[in-house]
Amino acid sequence: MQSTVNIPLAAGALLSAGAALLHLGIVAGGPAWYRFFGAGERFARAAAQGRWYPTLVTLGIAAVLFTWSAYALAGAGVIGPLPFLKAALVAITAVYLVRGVAFAPLVRARGGAITPFVVWSSVICFGYGVVHLVGLVQRWAAL
């Protein structure tokens, strides 16, 4: 483990963990939270009907985000290294950046509306990606 913590990757870990906690809150908040956070009416109705898939999908997203948080902590030097650390951080960074840049055009291409959720979630994901990218560049040689 390194002697100093990489601040951007540590911040990225906090951002991913916060997003994971938000997804847990959506499960707990139920249909109104699914609607508010842009999951779509189909998901909200399914949650209201007690169907399992909105919960399963949302918990799966939370699990992925918690895993990404752990990888960012490892990259930052807060915890010990995890398997395939460099490759995982590259992939995580790429997913955040691509999600930030490509989601709105994809929604539009599929005939969907550019809603506030589409805009804000894209901006947020792009920001997360930039934070990860800065940390990744700073730590590249040490990974």
C-alpha cells in the first residue's frame, strides 16, 4: 500500500458508495422513489405490484457500485490491492465516461425524450468518470 492516499480516487470511491446507497434508498422508498429518480413508469408500477425485478435490478446496481467503490479505494491506496486493479479501474472509468456521453444520444436515437433524469444522470456519470480519470492518471505507474 502506498504512503499517501490519492484524493481523486478516494473521492471517486465516496461518489460510487453514495450512488450505491441512493439505490438502496430507492428500493426502500418504493414506487415514488423509482419514479422520482427516473427508473420509469414500468419499474414503478412493477414495484407497486410487488414484483421482484425492480428490487433485484436496483440491488444489482447497488452491488456493482459498492464494488466499484472498493476498487477506487484500492486504487487510492486506502485498502490493499484487489484483483485486476488497473484493468478494473480503466473499465470503471470508461463506463462512467461513456454513460455520461452516450446515454442521451442513445435515448434520443431510440425515440425517447431527453428528460431531466437523462440530462442530470449523464452529467453526474460524466463527472464521476472525470474524477476517476484524474486519479487513474495520477496513479497509473503505481498500479
